[in-house]
Amino acid sequence: MYRSHTCGELRHAHINQTVTLAGWVQKVRDKGFMIWIDLRDRYGITQLILDEERTPKAVFDLAKTLGREFVIQVEGTVIERESKNKNIPTGDIEIMVSGLTVLNSADLPPFTIEDQTDGGEDLRMKYRYLDIRRNPVKDKLMFRHRVAMEVRNYLSQQGFIEVETPYLIKSTPEGARDFVVPSRMNEGQFYALPQSPQTFKQLLMVGGMDRYFQIVKCFRDEDLRADRQPEFTQIDCEMTFVEQEDILNIFEALTKHLLKTIKGVEVDNFPRISYAEAMQKYGNDKPDIRFGMEFGELNTLAKGKGFNVFDAQELIVGIAVPGAAEYTRKQIDALIDWVKRPQIGANGLVWVKYNTDGSFKSSVDKFYNSDDLFAWAEATGSKPGDLILVMAGDAHKTRTQLSTVRMEMAERLGLRKPEEFAPLWVVDFPLLEWDEETQRYHAMHHPFTSPKPEDIPLLETDPGNARANAYDLVLNGNEIGGGSIRIHNSELQSKMFKLLGFTHEQAEAQFGFLMNAFKYGAPPHAGIAFGFDRLVAILGGQESIRDFIAFPKNNSGRDVMINAPAPIDDEQLEELKLKLNL
Ligand code: ASP
């Protein structure tokens, strides 16, 4: 028996018991005649004590040779501690050691295994197994497990069955590139790793599974933006005989359940807004609604007053930044420089201070009097003491730019509070997106998404304006879930592929299995997938998903610990018939 208790377990009630513990040496304090050791495992830290008089000499001498992160086993008696440590649950007791076995020695770790470590990000990634010994990382992995268990239990109770779908498949289009795996047994042929189990979960519905879920790895070969992982985890779900309303209700209930059990937070029914409204009010299809700053359109108020810059623009739109009328000229100039950076690419920013005394001061005082500016204040919902920021230009671009400003100002003002949760549904997404580069339509969600029935005629006449039966679940400015009602009719599905620029042969070759399946009694079905890593991070009150993943990849998609990806040897290449004859 390696241990009778864990290092987080012993309390006052255990005093006088003989126990055996095993763990890592966190710290040794050697006072010569007395040695204290902090022994650590996943469950906590227990203090060990050895003294020259009471501890057998061989044990005492061996303790003197211990270094940080040695793995040891000790036997001893639980005694009451003289100076109690209120900060840890085991702080009332310590172990008077009578036996010590060194199970393994350890090299000096490259950084300190403490909550506050001296190790930089790169070093900690390289030695991730040591980082996992630290509470901040370990606790996040345990937190992730808790969320996963809640999800599994909740969905199982609702009649969902977890079914595993294969990883070695053929391309599923979710808008990214596939990772591919060469097949040794089928020369020149490749599997693709799933970007999601989309087609399989639909086939499970054709198979009559009715309610499916899976906590599943997905793989997307994208240019990595900050905080994206090439492999990530979804809570993937699909249901039969449901309408949008059913899906929204069930997954709203799941989200509420998680907020309540994990965070102790009760939220009201989630607001639902259309994509069009989200863009108009927030310039963003995943708005953070924890704070106001809704867009106010100023076209009719700001045009025709002699300010040429505005007259020619498609859209003039502003937000009221609460309490920011006190911004200095220097701060405002810095903000203007910030929006002009290529990342945002705005031409500039018009500002209006709505002073607390009710007066106005603006960068366009030459063109607008205080009545005009008062009307702007009303349109943007501005109160005295606010700073109104106005942008103008091409409608879509300007909204997107102002959205970035809105988020930045909210961040600066501390309005994005991690412990406040404001979920909402965004519905009625456009079905298609025009891609300038390839000069064709892309599915905004994916090609299996059903158009709104009333918009089906638009597929012939004006496809760009057709709306999809698709929805996103947004939490605190992040898309945490997205899904749609699916097409379950093989004709409509072929029409959709055609619209997306597939020839009949291409569609047949790539998705023939699905269209064929639809011929054998495909039921109406719909589903959703949650980004599990992101959901866990948000529930954990953090922005970054990386610490919630045991072995994440860095920004170049590398695992720096195992050093992957890596070349493979010639023999392997030959076997796979991948050796290039240069
Ligand atoms: N497969 C979709 C995705 O990964 C989710 C869904 O439509 O259920 O975004």
C-alpha cells in the first residue's frame, strides 16, 4: 500500500493515527535539528516534521538528502501543529515522521512549482507535466472535468445518448482546411480528420437515434488566431422531430443549468435577437450585452449640415461611452490613433463631450450647434457626462469598426466583468456569404443548414438575401454555440450544393452518402454544437482557453513538449508512398 490517505485529507480528527502518505516534496525547511517538509499531491499539502531526538537517525539523515520534487513515501503519526496554518485545510496537523522511502529523485525543476511561478509561458509549455502540478493549472483541469460531468449528466437525463463517431473520415466542410492522414493500405488516398461530426450526427438521426450528444475533438487547419487551437473540443448535439424553438429551449436550459450548478448564478430567459438587429445595434453577431453602448444611427441628423465628410457616407453611427466626457484631448487623440491602426483601419473618429453641466464640446463644433448635438445624444442614448464617439463610412465596415471601439471602451472602463453572465441567442443568420476571392457563395454556417422555408424561393432569385434557420448562443461577447435546422430532403440538399458551386459530380463524390441516406426516410432534424474549451474558460472567469486544455498547442500549432509536428523517416514515407521523387 503506497498510502493510507492523500495529502489533502488529514484533519484534527486524525490526531494520533498512524498514516502513510506519498507525494512530491514541495519545500524542505532544514533548521539543523529540525526538518519540515511540505508534501504535495493533487489533493493538497501536508506538513511533515522530523526532529533529531524523536526521528530514527537513518530517517533523519535521509530527509537531509531530499530535494524539490523528489517523490517520497512517509509513515508517521498525525500530531497537532503548534502554529496552525489557517490557509490550508490540513493546517491544524502535521505528521511526525517515523519512516521515509525515496520513491524517486528529481532533477531541479526548470521553474518553481508554486502558484506564483517564475517560469515563462514557453518554459511552462515545454514542461507542461510540471506546470500541471501547480494549482492554477491543475484546478482548471479539474474544473473542466466538473463542467464535462455536468453536461454529460444533464444531457443523459434529457434522453441524449453519447455516441462516438469516427476520426478517420472524409472532409466535412465547416469552412476550414482539413488535416489529412495518408492511408498506407490505400495508396495515394487520404482520410480527413473531422472538422466536426456534422454528417455523422445527421446520419445518426437518419438511423433513428433521436437524441445524440458527444463531447468530441474536432480538427481545423486554420491560420491560428490568438487563442485558437487546431484541435479543440465540442459538445456536439443533434435531435430529431424538433423545431428551432425546441432546440433553443433545451440548450438554453442546459446553459442555465451549468451557470447555476457551476457558478451559482441564475439568469433570466435569454434574449433573442436577429442577426440583422445584432449588426445594427452592436455591429457584431456576437454582442457582449453586459453593458449598453448600443449604436445610434445619425444619418438623418448629421447629413446636410455642411460637414462634407459625413454627407457622402453610407452610414453615420455613434455610441455613448458612459462617464467618459472627462477624457482629455490627449486621451482622445490616442484613441483616434488607435482606431487608425491597420487592425481597425478607420479613417478617424468624431467625438462629442456631453458635459455634466449639459453643454457640448465636440470635434465638429463648426458644423453642429448644441441642438444638433443634443439630438445625437438622444439617438445614442447619451447622458450628461458621456463621451459620444461617431464613425462614418461603408455601412458594414463602419459597424464592425465601431464594434471594436465599443468593446475596447468597455474593457477600459471595466464593464466586461468576468463574474457577470449575459447570454443571448442570435437567430436568422444569412444563409450564404459572398466570397470576393473565389467569386462564389459560401454557406455561412455549413451546407447542411436549411433556409427559412419562406425564403426558399429566394434561392432562385436573390440567394444572397435568403435567411437560414440557424442560431448562435452568445455569452459575454463570445460565440459559445451554434447550430441549425438541417435540410432533410435530398433535392433541396442538391440544390444547396449547386448554389455553393459544386457540380453534380463533385457533390455526388463528396456527399453522395448523405443525399443517398436522405432517400431512405430522413426525419426532420436539427442540432447545435458548443465550443467546450471556450465555454469552460468563460465559466472559469478567464479569457484564454489554453490553461483549460491539458496539453495545448502554441500559436504556431506546435506542441513544444513533444515537438510536433515533426518529419517522419524515409521508411515511413516509402511505406505510405509519399516519398517525393525529386
Ligand atoms: N457542426 C456545426 C459546427 O461545428 C454545429 C452544428 O451545426 O451543429 O459549428
